[in-house]
Amino acid sequence: MAEGADLRLAYDIEWGRLILARSAVHLRQGDQRATIKARAESGGIASVISQFQSDATAHLARRQQRWQSEQISMRRRSGKKTYESRVTWDADGSIIESYRAPDLDLGKVHPLNSRFARPVLDPYAAILQLLQRLDDGKDCRADFEVFDGRRHARLRVEPKAMVMLQADRRAGYAGEALLCEVSLVPLGGHRLTSKQDNPRVIKVYLGRPLGERWLPVRIEVKGWIGRVIARLNLAKK
């Protein structure tokens, strides 16, 4: 991704024709530093059934040509409950602070390991590393472990095919896209009903809607209600 980027992206998250949520992402990227602010909130029929809002801010630094986490802070409101977390890394990529309130409810979720077996990134650093691989002319094959203060997971990314997307929404992306499949294996903080031996598969379509930069233009995941799709909305900033 080009240096000096200042991007505002909007995504509509839908089940069929019903809007479940909307997400806004603001990326400010320089030569050696980047900041990502993201917000997701319920929309459409979902806002009537269950309201939520999630905010995240991630600070990243580029070291040895790779994006590394410096800090991620998150705040989520669901109904009357509020959840907060913050993780800070040192220059060597080791976690020096991990805070969350309230703590995990171990009657509902799996515990987190007190120490990680390998270095972990925040989810936004993993995304920037993946996009940087494409900008460098490589494929999307990658293996990450990510941690946001409440959940720990392994992400394995595999390239599948170049495809042509049709704009199935008025402001949707149309054009060539790289389809990559992400296998998400939960390692801690996930619900007790989740199974590590049955990873969730996410289809991520990466395109160039704004010139030469690779960006996610469509994300598909199968949930208990069926297929949920997040689409880049090119009419919103």
C-alpha cells in the first residue's frame, strides 16, 4: 500500500437483502507508522432486535519491512453491557500489557493461555501485512496468530483464484478480485460451544477499487443464520 495513505472505507454487512450492520474504517498510513480506527454498529432489522456498537483503534509500526502491533484498544456496547480491552506490545513484538474489563466469563468462553507459544499480532496488523504482501507482488498465503485482548486465534490464508465480481448492489465493487480463503482456528476466549477441530472458513475477495491499492471488497462467512456478506460501499466514505 502506498505511503501517505489516508483512506475511509465503508462496508454494509447483510444477510440476503437485510442489513445486519454497518462498518466504517479509517486508515492513516505513513512510511513507518499507521493508525486504524474502525467502528461497527447494528443496522436495519438487527438494530431493532439487538443493538450493538464496537469501536477499535490500532497503532502499528513497520519494522524490518513488516507491520507490527504497538497497541490496540477496543470498546463494545451490547445492550446495556460494555466490554473494554487494551493490548500493548514492545518494539520486539512482545506483549507488555493486556487489560480487559470485565474479565472473561469462563462459564461461557474458553480461557486464554497465560503465555503465547508464538508472537501474536492484533487483527489489523495482520490485515496490513497481508495487503503489503499483495502490494509487493506476492500471493496472499500467510499464517498469523492474532489477539485483541479477549480472543486468541490462528488465521491461515490460502490463495484460491482470480475472479470477476459483479456489482450486486448499487454502490458495490465490480471487477477483478483475488479470492483468498481464511481458516480461523480459535485458541482462547471463544465460546464453549466452538470447536477447535472445526475452523470457520471465511472467503475474502481483494480488489483494487481505488487505483493500485489492494483492499478487501467483499467478505463472506457462513453463520447459524446462513451466509453473511460484507460488501465495500463505494458511495460512502
